Amino acid sequence: MRLAITPPTDPTAYPFAHPIRVRFAETDAMGIVHHAAYLPYLEEARVAYLRHIDRPYTRIRDEDGIDFTVIEAFVRYEVPLRFDDVVDVHVLVGKVTRATFQLGYLLTVDGERRATGVTVHGCVDATGRPGRLPAWIEVAPGVG
């Protein structure tokens, strides 16, 4: 595994949070959010974070000519999420290398920790070949 970040459990350590309301379709027969639904939550928060730092994904693709592929994803489930919860997905940038970066996530409901996660992303060009990360990622808010 490439994971090199332990997501902080203190929400104040994160420069950004994105709220998501749990939809009924994301719950299972036990009334809790299915484990597979967490990855789209991380993705939605990641895209919102990029937009927040004035790097919307469409701009990254159209102007920079790159994509960020997900190389690895990890979620630690602590307390189940349930239908209609408003989940704050906190995001920060972790380790950055020449071609990869990691994002740490903290999922909370009313300030209570529910899960943590990490995604590792690789920079690729339009043909899918590995490339160098743009310089702006190294100075993005929350780089740690």
C-alpha cells in the first residue's frame, strides 16, 4: 500500500468540509449506509474541495490536460451512517510526490466521528500515461 497519511480525527485540522445528506437508496436492509456508498461520498467531497480551491475538475482536464486516477482507497468504518444523516466530509491534502498525492478524509455527523478515509491519486495525461503533478497541488490548503 502507498498510504502515507493517517487522517486526523479533529475536524479543525481540515481546511474544508462538504455536507452530504444520506439518501434512502444508500442504506441496506439494516437501515445503515452500505459500505460501498462511502467511496462516492469521498469523491463528491474531493470534487467540491477542488472547486473550492478554484481548481474545478473540468478546468484541470480542459486547461491542464490531466486527470487524477484513484490508485488506492481506504475507509475505516467506526459508527454507522443512517438515512437522512447530514455527513460532513472533511478533506485535506496529505503526502505529495512528483506524480501522486493523497487526500485524508474525516466523516462526521453533528461533530461525532463516523469514519476516516484516504485516497491516493496518480496524475495521468489524456492517453492515460503517468505525468507530473501540477505545482498548485503542493501549495493547496491543507497540504501536510
